Amino acid sequence: MPIDSRIPASRQTGTFVKTGAPQIIEILGGAGLDFAVVDAEHAPFDRATLDILVIAARSVSLPLFVRIPDVAPATIQSALDLGVDGLLVPHVDSAEAARVVVARSRFIGGERGFSSSPRFAGYGALGMTKAVQAGDGTAIMCQIESRAGCDAARDIAAVDGVSGLFVGRADLALSLGLTDARAPEVMQATVDILAIARQAGKIAGVALGDAAERAEFESMGASWFVVGSDQSLLRKGALSLML
């Protein structure tokens, strides 16, 4: 199977953004992060705030993903029209669920409605052909975080248009009846999912609580890391002042 061109040639590290301030995006981009993920699943972001964050990301050439709160067509189209680089889709538990997300994010062979006026289309400057090509190139990362998702991971990775699999170990642990993201069952499932992603020629991603874990999971085959969040980075920095 050919390797997807969106697979990172080397390790890529980003973080979740949970605060609606464009300055945070500017700082993360200036710090040299490879990408950031706006967490619209667990933090309060409306479309206007997301719009400003995308502008900030473009100002510092920081690729910006959005973890969407649901897979409603309007939710997906809103994020993509703003010009985000990709979607991180939580709770993908089946190949059919993955196909639905891909269809709602694609023009050709999909269901996404077209307008040349949004940012993704250069506010009309790209023309329809280039705008469709740009829109259909958006990365779709499917988050595997349940027993059902683990069982369907190989089929999900095989869906055309899925860019990669992303392991959410906390919810995966809960799905397995556990409260430890490092429990042996969770770690084995993580290894298995990362292997499935790589075997399918897709991105192998994982969420980490701390950068100190990165080498461990890189040895398992992960190459796309979301480490902590802007809030955890701020908290650690504040606590360091008290040492």
C-alpha cells in the first residue's frame, strides 16, 4: 500500500489549545511547534473565536487542527470553511462513522457544500478547481478511544480519506473499565492501533500528558504527538515559579 503523502517524514509535536486567545496561537507558532489542535470538544469555542484563531495561526505559519465537538454537517463545514488544516474527530467507533466524516468534509464524491467566499477558497481568489483541490486535501484524523474503536481500527484506517488514527488513552481506559491510561490493557491497545495506522500507510498519533513520554511512544511507532495543552503548559510554568 502506498504511503499517504500527509504522513510526517519525522516526529511532529503539537498541543491542544483550550483558550480562545489569538496570542496563544502566536506564541505556540513562534516557539516552533509543528501544529496545534483547537479543542472544541472540551473547551468553549464559537465560530467567531475559531475564526480569529485561524487568522493567528496563518500569521505565524502554524498548521491548525480542530477537534470538533460533533460530526454534524454544519460543524464540519464551518471549521473547514474557515481554513483549518485538518480535523481531529473524537469517538470514531466504526468504518461507517469514518466514511460519514470523510463524506461531509469532501466536495468530490462527498457531501460538503461549496462556496468560493470563505477563507479556505481565498475569498474567491482561488477559483473553483483550486478551491476544491484545497478543500479535499484537508487531513482527517480519527480518534480511537473505545473498545469498539479498537475492534474496528483496521477497517477505519482502510477508509479512503482518513489521514490517520489518533489514540485517546484516557477515554480508551474508561471504555475498558479502567481509570489508568497506562494500564497494561490500554498500552497494548495503543501499540496495536499505532501499528495498524502505520501498516495502512496512515499517520500514527497519540495524546500525551507530558513530553517526557514522547520517546516511549515514538518507539511504539507514533509520529504525531499532541502533548498537553496551553492550560497545562501555563500551569507547569506557574508552578515552576514556586520551586
